[in-house]
Amino acid sequence: MTDMLPIGIFDSGAGGLSVFSELVKELSHESFIYFADSANCPYGSKSPEKIIELSSKITEFLISKQCKAIVVACNTATAAAIDFLRANYSIPFIGMEPAVKPAAINTKTKSIGVLATAGTFKGRLYIETTRRYASDIKVCYQVGEGLVELVEQGDFSSTEAETLLMKYLNPMLDCNIDQIVLGCTHYPFFRPLLYKLLPLNVDIIDPAPAVAKQTCKVLIENNLVEDIRNKNSYSTFYSSGSSSVLKKIVENIEKNIERKIQNVSYIDNYIL
Ligand code: DGL
């Protein structure tokens, strides 16, 4: 029996909600348990060993809540821990893909930008994907230090955010990029600001919709899809810190998708 079981999602904080917002569009009848490790945020500068330890604890928590699959909605945790998680836990894991491939395919200027955390750039996935798909194009990458912290404070549009983003975008624009890959799930919340700051010819690439599609595929392949007649879906948001920003973002997601997400609840200060 796998019906009525939730999908687990986790991130170092609120960033994974950019993936949740796509998942809830694709899989409206499913239930979700989201864990935001706000107390340990940011992950970007932590060692792979520490991230494996934190990701394993969260995975065990999500499995204890009967999750049937887990979306690692964090590029940094995917880079450091997904191989370990897949080797040590038997449920399916869906990770974040650095979207270098579509950027490399679409670039006309032969120059792309990638904005991510230090941990993501060090990961095997990013190194291999870049080598494989972008060997003949210029990749201008920047570590978005300080951006995650702004999102965690619910700041997506202040002058401080604008100044910090420009610091990372300017070297990319100097490289004549026409694609920018958002390689951290926190960054899509800056999208309105990015539209304002970037020239019109620069496409913003967010892997979240592709990750949501991949999640559907994995659920189908593993025979884990919820019955579409299920009317009792729920979404529970746990935070190891405060859930106030999660709440604000979820309310925005509801506005964007023009419907209420069913049976939403928030649990604060949940230490594993
Ligand atoms: N959302 C995480 C990511 O995609 C944030 C990293 C962090 O906590 O530094 O990489």
C-alpha cells in the first residue's frame, strides 16, 4: 500500500519552496512534508561531510513520516549528499540538476552565467555536467554569497539585494552572457529583481519545473502516484527555526496558482 503517503522535500531553508511551487502545480492531489533546516542554514559553505550528516537526519525524519519519495530541493545538498542518500536509503530520491545543459544549448553568444553556492560548484554533478555540455562555451560562474541569507529574511527586493545581485551579475554581463542558470533553489525568489536588472536578451533558467516533471516520472515508474480522487491531501511545513518566511512564500504560491493549497500547517523550531 503506497497510497495516501506524502512526498518529502527538504532544503536548508525556504529555497526549496521554489521547487514545491512547481510540484504542487504538477501534483495537486499529492500530500507533501517539507523540512526547512533553517537552524543550520546556509549549507553552501559547510563541508560535504556535515551536509551528508544533516541530510541523513532529515531523510530519516521524512521516512519516519512515511514519505514515499524525497525531493532534495537544494543544489548544495544534492551535490554533497545524493549519492550517499541513494546508497543508504531504499526510497527514490530526486535531486536538483544544475541546468547547464539547456543554457549551453540555447546560448547564442556562446557564453552562459551560473549563480550557485560554493558547495554546488565543488560537486561532481556540476563539474561533470559542465564538462559534458559546456566544454565549447564560456561559463562565467559566481558564488552568490549572502543571497540565501536575504531570502531567509524574506528580502527579495531591497536595495541591499539589488546591490548584491549586481555584484554577481556585472562580471557575467561583462562576459556577454545570454543565459543565467539559477543554481540554488533560493535564487528564483529574486526573479522580479533579476528581470529588472538583466538586459532583455538574457534568459533566466530555473531547473525547478524540470525537477517537478522528473518527480512525476519517478513516481509513475515506481508505482507511487496518488489516486487523483484523493480529496484529503495535505502539506505540512516543518522548520528547525522559524516558519514565518515559509508561510509568506506559501501564501504567494497560492496567489500565483490561484487556489488554496489544502490542509496546510506549519511547525516551528523542530529540532531533529
Ligand atoms: N537552496 C540551497 C541550494 O539550492 C541553499 C544553499 C545554502 O543553504 O547555502 O543550494
